Amino acid sequence: MLNRRIDTLIPRALLLACSSLSALSAYAEDEPWRNPDTPPSERAEQLLAAMSQEEKIALVLASEDHEYAALEHLGLPLLRRVDASAGLRGDTGVTAFPAPIALGATFNPELGNAMGEAIAQEARLKGWNVILGPTVDLARDPLFGRIAESYGEDPLISGQIGAKVVEGMQSQDVLTMVKHFNVYHQETDRLFVDIQVSERALRELYQLPFDLMLENDAPASIMGSYPKINGTFACENEELISSLKEDDRFTGFFATDYAAGAQLSIGRPANLVEQFNAGIDSWSLQPSFYKPTDPFTDGSIPEARLDDAAKRILSPIFKYNLFDNPLPNRVAANATNDEHQELAKQIAIEGSVLLKNSDSTLPLSQQKSIAVIGPASTDMITGIQGSSYVDPGQFTTALNAISNSVSEPSLVVHEQGSLGDSPLPVIGVPSFPFVEPNPLSTPSGEPGLKLEIFDNPEFAGKPVYTRVETEIRLEQAPLADLPREWAARWTGTVTSPQGGLTRFNATLSGTVRLKIGDQTIISGSRAAKDFFAGHGGHYRYPIDGTAYLEAGQPTPISVEYTTSKGLWGNSISIGWQAMSLIPAAVEIAKSSDVAVVFVNQVSGEEMDRLNLELPGDQNQLVHAVAAANPNTIVVVNTPGAISMPWIDDVKAVLHVWQPGAAAGTALADILFGKVDPGGRLPITFPQSLEQGPALYDGGGSISYDEGVFIGYSYFKQHQQKPLFPFGHGLSYTSFEYSDLKITSHSKTPSLTLTLTNTGERAGSTVPQVYVDEREVDGIAIPYRLAGFKKVHLAAGESKQVSIDLEPKTLSYWDSDSSTWILPKGDVTLSVGESSAEIVLSGVLNIR
């Protein structure tokens, strides 16, 4: 039901063949839309005029292949949709590109264009012609579970890269569906949360990436988001949708996300009438079991609105050549190639951010001994779980790539150190070497724990059911007649045979609190234990905690679980790791010249991170290894910012995001200096959650009181010092910026400067141009990125670089007049290597 690939029982190859034969048939005089020499807009009008009301309804509602059967005689192709922000979800034999945030970190839109072309080529070979992507949601919330699907916190970066991805994709005869319009910044309560946000913030921040794309090669379609915006669901918000369609700026079609506007918890479907009358044009992603047609025939949805929606779908079908270039008759088993794999590697390299490199610890010598510690093998996280996950196939692991890069393989040794962010063996189930025998005991001394079931989520009254369980696991409601919200409590003792640092985690749909002794070590909620499992990845969303136990000493344990906040099923399992893997890692660190520690974190759809901490025992691992080896390097394999309590104790930190199939090869080339790490942070790394705008704390609504100040602008306004600033990223070489010249007398302001590589290695730099914070007529205009450029320079090379400035970043949105205002006068421009590292400045005079 929840598979947005929307596969059917009808063989794909047969349907593609039918579509192909229909589209290639000779056009007749009474079917003028078949003439490829006619302008696309006219062909859309001609076909619309020939369609019956029933056919138009079928077009705007169709999602599954067989629903297009009524349109086959018109020559219309099947529209087959696939999630593909980083490659094709659910297919094998395709290229797993790095998570989109890594593309954002490249600061290189042209790589986005190349990636878009590659993904679209593979999509057609696999039988898809509508790509659900790219995603240009801004990273307002550092805990957002889908932050790695975005290009970062800045609208200019998101808009320019997103535009190039769209351009590349649509050059290959596919349609794009850009996600998600609008203000989609959290997974918690995503289906109904009400976001209060000003019109100015909507226009200057959250809508700007979409506006910038419309100025380029406009996307064929746009996907509406889940939340309510100022009290109205985004897909029912006529004012919001009209803001893109006004003045014919966007002539493609608006679609909903899956079940957008529905309230699944109470069985309320989306409101078709409200959505179409607000400007939604396609219900292709609404569940197939609810597609009412009566509102189109009884006048609830005007005929003119149906015609407009149908035309908006037809227009890009002709414009982007889907009508005349049908999908292939046969689906390719393998769609990737060496060129695409090399492109994925290049994006991983240019997106990897060197955050710290004391004493030039990196690059590594091929002659030194290296202790590789942590999830560095097939357990490395290659992508984001859910809609953007791509199967990497067999790939060279980081461990193997590092071993292949040294002069002698024996120089590299490995210890696990930590299992990283992954579910642990269920406590109570024998799983050598972690536990033997069952460590659980009831208060009365029986093996296992006392389980109590309550018919309410508050644990009120007496339990309706009590029994002894040898493990902490429920896969469904234990009683048939329980209400939708119920609770379970396990109590007893746990005994560790080894003692010391002990790790626990909970994998669940619902809410959990785990106490060891009198200490709560796990507390949190998950809507689901995973998302799109299989086609959307194999990762799960555990919640972690650690405790120190005495060997052989029974310690009280209590687990309280409720189904509250669980959306997909009722389930929980508590896992544990009784024996720490850290001591063995410390031993190899002591005897090696360098220690490279890998840490990771899973994220994805239907989850938000609970904090900035690394899950489980990974911080303890880094502290212990750094204490044992002064040359410790940390490779961070996470979706976004993390806290780094060990930052002062390690020599180098390299952030690789979730790097796709090139996880090992790209990393090794960076570590050993074959290439320069090219990434710059597309998000601000806060020191703690006390910094930055207020985040969602439950209750069903949140107010964006920060207005137009998010990310680095917020930090600048509030004089907060981040852990690492937006735009930060080190190189293995050094650069000098000079000769700044600003051009004011132009419709598009620009500047030039000279860049010189003053080091002995080739490398890249990203001059970033910021408009200083100012006040105009009592209106605060934030510190903003106005332009940037990725520049590669050989050792000793100098180059004069020109950077155009985006006029909207110099302007503000005036809600009273509903227009952009470009204030006249002098504006200070600052050029830096990050938002906080300014090296040049000058004045732009706006006349």
C-alpha cells in the first residue's frame, strides 16, 4: 500500500510495449497531437480538446499502470514514477550516488547537472519516466530525519543545485517532481503538524529554491508537502499553490505526496475537492483504494479546473518528449556504467568535508601502520533510509580500500570497536558472544521478566494481563481486544556476565522508557521502526543508551512501552550488547602509528533524531582510542551535524555524510592524498541544541518565530558561535584571495577576484559572497549568501574568477505590496572561505 513505485500485477514489459506501439503509430488528421512538428503547447491543447470528461478524470487520478488503459488509444504514455533523489529506489544494477546533502556540500551545481542526466538515463532503462525528486527542503531543523535528502540550509545553494539537477534529468526525456512544497522540516507528526510561518519567510527562504528553479528549466511537476501551513494543509492551501502558478510562472502540474492531507490514525482520507479546488492537479500519489470520481461530475470541482489540471499534465508530456520517445520495451537488468560510478565517486570526493586537520595529520603515509576501527566494512551507511535509499550493490568497503592503498596490506589492522547505529541482539535471546545464559530475572526469581499489559497508555489502574517473558519483544498487540492505545511494562533484573560499559537499544513503533537501576538511559518515540524496508533500505531506527553494570550483579531493569506516537504497527524489542568491543580497539590503536575511527548514524523517513549525540557507545569509543593514540582521525558517516565532545582530543575529522557506492574508494583517495577533500558545510554545526531556532516539541504546532533568520543568519544575528560554521571546509593546500572588484551598474550585480593556490598541491576552494545584515526602513534584512563558485587550482596557479550575485538575496519580500523590494544604496559584500571566515570585503552600490 505504501510503495510509491506503485508496481502492479500486469507485467511491466507488456505494458511498456503497448505504450510504445501506441505512441509510434502514424498520426491521423483527426489526431493532430501526434504530429511531432507541432509546438508542444499546441499539441497539449489539441489532445485536451479530444478527451472526454472520463479520460480527463482518469489522467488526473491515475497512478498504477492499469489505470492508464483508458488513455492508451490517445497515444498517451504510461507515467511511471520512481523515487530518485540519489539514484533509483527499489532497483538493482543502478548507481547509488551519495545522499543529496553531499551534493549540496560540493557547492558545485554542474555536478548536479551531470548526476541528473545519469539518474534519468538509468530511470528510462529501468522503465521509469517520472522522477520524484530532487528535494529542496531547507535544513531548518538539525534533527530532521530527512535532512540528508536536502541540499542544506541555504536557499541559494538549494535552488541553484536543484535547478541543475532538474535540467540534467529533463534533458533525458523524463519528468521531474520536485519535493516538497512547502516548509517540510520534520518527520515527527509530519502528517498533521501546523506550522505558523510569515509570508516573508515563506517567500525569502522556503519558496526561493522553487522560484530559482522556475527561472531555469522549470520542473515538470511539484509535489505538495504534508504539514498544515498557517492552519491549512499545504495541499489544500490555494494561496500557497497560487504563489507558484501566478503569472504563468509554473505551467506544469502540482501533485500531492502519498496520502498528503489524510489523517491515517483516524482513517480520514484526503479531501479531493479541497485539494483540486486549491490547485492540486494530480492525485497520482494518493492511495489507489480511494479515488472518487463523483466530485468531477457533480460540479464540486468545476469543469474548468479539471481542464486546467489535465492540460498541466499533458503539457510537460509533450514538452519533455515523453509522448514521442516511449520507454523501452525491455527493462535493463543493469543500468549503471563505469562513467556513472566514477561520477558518484567524484561527488563523494567533492562533498566530503575536512573539518579539522591539526599538524597536517592528513593525508596519510602509505608506509605507516593504521588501526581501522568502527563500522568501516559493509556496515558503513551508504544512504538515507526511505524514499532516497539506493541499493549500492557490491561496493569496495572503506576497510578494503584503505588496505589496498598502503604499501603492505599488513600495515592495516581492524577492530570493530562499536557496532554503530544498528539494532542489537534481543535481550534474553542467546546470541554468543554477547550474552550466555539468559540474563533476565523476575522479581520472584523466575527466568525472564514480569510483563504487565494495560488497556490505556498511562499505565493507569490494574494490568489487564500479566505473564512472564524470557525476552523483551512484542511484534503485535498481545491481546485481541486492546484499544488503539495501550501500554506494556517489563520489570525484573538484568545480570551482565562481563560487567563494564553495557549498551542497550530499543527498536519500536511507539514510545519507550528504559531504566537501569534508577537511571533512565532510553526515552523517546518512533512512528515506525523502519520505513520502506527492503525497497527503501535495510536500516532500522533504534534508540540507544548505555549503562555501567557490575559483573554478576543483578541490576533492576524496567521497560515501559506505549503505542502512543506509533504510526506503523505496534512493536518493540529491546536489544543489548553485554560485552564492550572498545578494549580490543584500544589495543590495536596503541600499537599503530595512526588510528582511523569510523562513527555513523542512520536517519530517514518517519523519524527524527532525538539529539545531536552519536548513538550507543561511539563517543566512548572515540575518547578511548584518542587517549591511546595521539594521531586519531575520525571519519563521520552521519546525515548531518553531531556533537563532538572529543573534538579537542583528535587530530583530524572528515565528514563523509552517507556517500553511496563510492563509500570506500572516495574515502581512501582522500585519506591518502590522491585527491583534495572538496566539501564545504551546507549546514551549520551547532555546539548544542540550545543554539539555533526553536525546534518542534510536540503539541501539534510550531511557530517559526525566527522569521527570515535561520541557519548561519540566525547564528550571526544572535552572536552564537557554532561548532563549525556554514561553508567551512579545509583543504590540503592553501589559497589567497585578492583583487576584489565589484560591478554595481548591472541588472545582475557581480564581482571578480583573483584566487591563488599558494600551496604545493592541487586543490579546490569556494569563494562565498555574503550580503551583510542591515536594516532598511525598519526592516531587518539578514546576512545572506548571494553568490559562490567552486574553483579548482593547480599548485601555484592563479585565476581571476567572476561571480554573479542573485538579485533576490539583495532584496526582501514586502507582504503589503506582495512584491520583491530591492533597496537602493550601499551594501557591504563580504567574501570568505565560510560564513564566519571573511577575507575580503567591498561595497555594492544599488541604484
